[in-house]
Amino acid sequence: MAIAFSVMSLISATLFLLSVLVLKNLYLGIALVAAIVFVFRIVLLRSLGKRQAIFEKQLVDSLDLGARSLRAGHPLSGAFRLMAEEMEDPVGTPVKPFAVFQASAPTFSLS
């Protein structure tokens, strides 16, 4: 997202400078920057909506996979590891740090 923002900023600045320096029209430069920001916002919201819909669909499957893993007797770290390995992006990526943390966390024995 930072790359997309920097590309939008670069395009906006270039078009603004071109319109002001070459065409000598300040209002056209401001209008171009506003149009680019508006289009960028629409494209960004559309892509975020698609990603959120995919996330919501995969989250249910991911939680079901984790629950079945726990019912089968796997430890919590195993359930997180299984969810991280089996689920694709966008659900698998946020689960991976939990799986790594659970795998590297110290274990304590009650005996």
C-alpha cells in the first residue's frame, strides 16, 4: 500500500507541475491532483473490499480447520501451524506469526 501511495503521489506531483509550468494553469493542476486522488481512492476501496470478502470467506474455513485440529488432539501450536500452512493469503499470512510464536514459546511442565 505504501508503494501505491508513493506512485499516486509521484503521478499527482508530476501532473501538477506539468500543468502549472507548461500550461500555466493552476486550476487545472489542482483539478488533476483531485481527480487522481479520487480515482486512487475508488480503486483502493474496491481492492480492499475484494480482499475483505475473501478474508471473511477463508476465516470461517480457517477457524473450522483449527477447531477440527484441536478436537483431534493436536496442541494449540499445532493448530496454528496447520492453519498457517493450509490457508492461503489473506488468512494464512496473519496466522504465521502466531504459529512461529507458539512453536518458539517455552513449555512448562506441571511435574
